Amino acid sequence: MRYLHICDPNIALREAAASTMLAAAPELRLGVSSSDWLAFHDWGYGSDLVVLRADFCDMWPALLKVRALRRLDCVVALILPGDATSAARKRMLDAGAAALISESDGLEAALTTLRNVAADPPPLPRICEVEPILSDRVLQVACLYASTQSPSAQDLARMFATSVTTVRTQLQTARRILQESGWEASTRAERSAALRGCGLMIGESGLVG
């Protein structure tokens, strides 16, 4: 049995998406429908269909979520903010997102795409991420550090229950990789611009601690 999971803060969209997609594919069953990525952690995935908003409003960048779901062979339909760049769109597809939906296209267009994905799921795309590539934890630490919340290395060490030295090593790794790919990354602002410019960081809407 395949399940449909929806992670989006918009209740109306979650309800409309569930109704539309379940009608298009009667064999689907509704699994998790939540505004919170944390609600997904206790679910046993396996070749499921996941609708996910690319919003960096917690500890997990959207790219990290796509990677995690793709490793579990989930079909991921990603809802992107209207200002998503072409670099961000390509990055998400390269990481394994099966379908991209722009919130600027409106609800009806989104539901049409979701209906098609449910009725005829696309084959799982081949993962082919391009440089710069940051490991999961380095990506997570780098994006949090470059976010509007601007946590210190000490804050991040407490958040991940690790040492400040480890966090600083991860930040140095991110800076080196970005610089080797031609991005300025000496300051926090430059790292933020670099992460956004190459599509590694997208959809920040105010992180929660």
C-alpha cells in the first residue's frame, strides 16, 4: 500500500491536495498531513508520495528534506516559493524531486500538477547533484549559520549536542567548498548569498529555535 503525505502550513492547500490526489489515485491512502516536518519523523516511509513545501522555517533546509525522502524511494512533489531561482529549481531536481510546483502559479495549477503526479507517478529521477555539494550535516550547519536567525557556533553546538570545534570545522568545510566553486564566502552575509545563489538554501521564512 502506498501512502500520500503532505507537509505544508497552509491547511486549505493540504485539504485540497489530499482530496484531489486521493480521488485521482484511489489506491493511495492518506498518511501524515501536517504543517510540521517533525511530524514525519515517526512514519515508516517506503516508496510513498510526499508533497512538501520548500520552506526553511525549522532546522532542516529543503534540500536536506528532499535528499532524505529520495533515499527512501519517495516520490517528492515540491512546492517552491514564487521567487525561487532557476539555480534552486535545478538543485532540487538534481537532488531527486520528481515535480516542482510554484506557489505563484496559484492553487488550481498546483492541484492540476498534483493530480497528474498521483494518477501517473513519474519514475524516480536519477540523483545527479552538481558542485558545490555539501554533506547533509555541513549543509544544515551552513544554512543555519547563514540564516536570519544568525546563531553563533556555540548556539549550533548546543543545538546539535556537539563541540564548538566540530561546528567550526563544518563551517570551515562549507566555506572552503563554496570558495572552491567560485563563491565569496568569508563573511556570514557572503555565505548566505552564496548558499542562495547556488540553490542550496531556499525559502527561509523565519527560523524557529
